[in-house]
Amino acid sequence: MIKLTDFDGRAHYISPLAIARITEAGPNWHGIACYVRTFDGKVIEARDSASEIADQINKHQTFPPEGRRQPE
């Protein structure tokens, strides 16, 4: 799970696999830095920037050690 903060300061914990798209908002758009759309169509207006969220997603991903295959 990654943490997003909405424009009211509430924390949302969401699976990175649920995120369909992240879009940067315009500058100083009422404290909203980006819009996070999930695959079920919900939108979170987040204070976090798109790059901050992308960093969280990248840190959350795990890859198998080099040379080892994932079980199928």
C-alpha cells in the first residue's frame, strides 16, 4: 500500500495496482498537486505530486533477485 494525502489532509492508503492514471494539476490549484484515478473510476485529488507518488510506487515494487525466476 502507498499513502496519498487528499486536499483536506486525510490519508488514503491504496494499492499501487489499483491506480490507472496520475495527472498533475495546474499550479496552485487549491492545494491539489495531482489527480489519481483508480481502475474503478474513483478520483483522489491529492496534495502529493505525481512524481512523489511515482516514487512511492517504484519503492513498493519488488523484483525477483537477478537470475531467479518467479514461480508460475
